[in-house]
Amino acid sequence: MGIVDFMIKNPLDNTPWIESFVIHKKFQGSNISKQAYLYFESMLRRQTNTCRLAVYKRNKSAVCFWGKMGYTPYEEKVHEGKVCLLMEKRY
């Protein structure tokens, strides 16, 4: 159904990062994305109190999803000519 690529300690900021969170298109729009993330978060909370990720600003559905999961933007950066939102959630 999907994959999560995660780094427990990003060497640039010593913070956990979700490198990629991909749910198969067939399952997008269902509750499965939320359930998958919440399961992942339940394991993450045992080890840390924060997590970060980056999402392209123009990817409105991703920005909306992560906002619903409690992530808030803290910085904008340009990556390969595209504006990215750096987002963070503290537990």
C-alpha cells in the first residue's frame, strides 16, 4: 500500500525527518493514509518528541494532509527551482 522512509537523526539539524511518505494512488483519498501515518507516529513517539518533513508548496493536497496531521510550516526553501515548505510537528 505504501512506504515510509525515515531518518531518526538528520545530521544537518539532529532532528527526525520523514524523507518520503508514499501511499499507492489506489488508496489515496481513503482513510488509509491517515491510519498509516498515525501508526508510524505511535512508534516514533517512543523515541522522540518532534518530527520534520519537506513538501513542495504547490502540492496543495500534501500540504493539506500534513496540516491535518498536525504539521506546521516553519521555513520556505527553494530546492531544484521549486519552493518547499519545511514543516514540523512537536508531540
